[in-house]
Amino acid sequence: MERDELRRRLEFYRDLGLTTLYRKQKPVAVLEEAAAPAPIVLPAIEPEGDTLIQIREDIGDCKRCRLHEGRHKIVFGSGNEHAKLVFVGEGPGADEDEQGLPFVGRAGQLLTQMIEGTAKKEGIPLLRPDVYICNVVKCRPPENRTPLPDEMEICGQFLYRQLQGIKPKAICALGSTAAKALLSTKDGVTKLRGRWHRWRDIPLMVTYHPSYLLRPYNQNAKREAWEDLKTVLHFVYD
């Protein structure tokens, strides 16, 4: 196993709360005869047959990072577990923290209008429950601040499992935080949007977060976001 892969897996199990890993030792005589030490074999980060139910159970009453301190509810995700399209946002806001569901506040209402309005205009029979929506972090950051790198890293392991479990045809990253988490980039939305990227083997489109589009001076961004969404919908559902 490569060193970077081993480190990534060990960090993953640490984030799950596992501080000790055991492996069966061979007798001393056998060890002395061995040409090389036996490798440590760890389970796959995305378990075979992983399901959203199993992932939610693994999260449990999560206290792996500081975000749990002020939350009311964990916001796991909602929608069709077999969705062809997954939207990934930044993190829960006040309304989401209260209800335990993603994108239910003003930004969420706009996202629903964008999905259903664009689909209707393009002749695609699609409603919000047909897609899956989740966030990079599952607990609300204090004062809606941007999640910190370690918070994104810890929660990101569960986001990756969600995406691997659903295996959508495409992902739409809403805003720079989601884009950075999924693409490991420092570029902003304006530089990334309008063209296809890839998360592992899944096509990914970056566009503006609905909360950004709610600001009255972002008229050009609204037009661009609708164009991005139209591209995504036709790619997935045509």
C-alpha cells in the first residue's frame, strides 16, 4: 500500500473515532524468516455495498469536530437515493439546523425554483425530490461561517461515501466551498463554472451557491447559474 493511501485511510479511521488498529502477529521464528514485514491490510474507505442508511448510522451522534458544539440537528441529506444528479452545498444554515434537512431556507427555496423551473422550461419532467441534495459539512458552522479545512476533511469522508453510494451521472457543486472540497482546488466559482470537471470518475459542474444569487447586485451570476443548470440537466436527463 502506498504511503499516501495508508495515511489517508488511517486519518479516516481516526475521524471515525478509532484510535487503535490491531493485526495478528506471526510467531517470532516466522518473522525472522520473513523476507519483508507483512503489510497492514485495512478495510476499504467506501465499504462494499455501502448505503445511505449505513453511512447515516456510521455518523451517529457525531462529535468528531467542533461543529457539533452548537448544532441542533445533523443535516445528512435528502432526496432520491438513486438520483442521477446530486447537488452539493457548503453547510446547513439556521433553518436547516432546525429542521434537519438541507436547503429549506431562502436559498433552498431558490434552488428548488431553479431545478424545477429550468426543467419545466427545457421540457424535462423533473422535481426536486428526484435529485439528491447534501452538504460538505453536516452541522451548522457558527454564525454561518465558512467551514474550516479540518471540519471539511472530517465530514468530507462521509460526503465521499454518499456520492460513491449514490453513483450519480453528474454532480453539481454549489459555491466555492463545495468546489474546493470536491476538486481540491483554490480556484473560485467564476474561474471553475461553465465547464465540466471530474470528481473521481463522475462529471462535475460548478456553479454559484443560491445564497449568493439572492443578493440583488448579482444579476449576471443569476443568468450564468441558470445556464450552468441547463447544461447539467440536459447532460443528465436527455
